[in-house]
Amino acid sequence: MQFPDYFGRNWDALVDCLDDLCGAVTGGVGIVGIIHDADRLLEVEHFLLFVSVLCQGADRANSAVDLDGFPLDRPAIAEHFVLEFREFDREKIALRVGQPDLTVTTGEGFVAAALNLEEWH
């Protein structure tokens, strides 16, 4: 994945560019970003922030309104991210991802994270 020249190389800029991906880059078609071998990321210091930023970017793309609640000039566009682990330990991943601004759901073979709407909206 390559970001545009205006990418500011910080977490907020990453959220903005992830939102922009669905409009400018894909022509309004939804995307799924897949991160293979995510095991290496699990113990990285900024892993929680990284997951939160992915969720923020997806939430923005999946919404038809801006951060102030005003309608956007585009429809909501599906954007999701999948982290694929070689060694799947659902409980370990859920504990590592769990934080107040995210809602974590687990099932057979998956852990899902999304923004906690009570914290964000």
C-alpha cells in the first residue's frame, strides 16, 4: 500500500489517508486490507494504537457523515482490515487488543475489533 504525497507520516494522517483510500484510490469501491503474519506486530509497542487507527480509518470510511455529523459528498464505503496470525491464540489477541476505545468480539477462529461508539461518537 502506498500513500499519497500529502501523507503527514503521523497517526492522525494515517487515519485521514485510510479514509481517503475508499474515495480517491478505489473509485468509491470498498476495500479489505489484509496484514499477513501479524504475529510480529502483536508485541510491538504501538500495536494497540495501530489497531485503533485502523478502526478509526474504517469507521470514517464506513460513515456517510463527517466528524461533525454533516453529510459527506459521498456514500458510506465499506472498509475493513484483517490481521492474519500464523499462531492464533484468541484469548491472547483479545487481551492485547482490549482497550476502552475499542469493542472486542471473539468467535471460533476470529477476534474482531471496532470503535467503541460510546467513546467515539
